[in-house]
Amino acid sequence: MQFSLEEENMSQIATENGATDHQSAPHQLTAADRCDACGAQAYIRVVVKNSELLFCAHHGRKHQEKLASIAESWHDESSRLLEDQRS
Ligand SMILES: [Zn+2]
């Protein structure tokens, strides 16, 4: 079996792509994401004017009416919160 430099470079590129794929769920909010208003765990992410806002379920609903019309992106994981409470 022969390994050329070219093949080695290609496998390195493939590894880098794989690392990018590993973060294929950038919209998933984690316990490290905190509500901008109260610091509770964030379940709603809103993009407004290219800046990202994080809200807990409570503040997400509170600001939804005002922000929904100008938000470029509205990502709501608050349904996950309900599932967590049920289990
Ligand atoms: Zn909050």
C-alpha cells in the first residue's frame, strides 16, 4: 500500500470537514445558554439585526409580540422544557 502526500492532505481536509459536521446542530440550546433578561436557562433564541438574543420560555413569550415582527430568526425550544417537566 502506498501513501502519497496528496492522499495525506486529502485525509486531513476530510478530518476538518468532519469536525465541522460534528457541530451540525448549532441551533441546539444548552444549559450554558442563559436568558438575557433573567439568567435562567435559555430555551428561545432570536436573531435581530444580526445579533443574537437568548430568552427563557417566560421572557421569550413576554418579548415575542414586540420582537416577532423584526426578528430574522425565531428558534423556540420551550416545548423541550415541558417535556423535561413531565418526565
Ligand atoms: Zn428570563
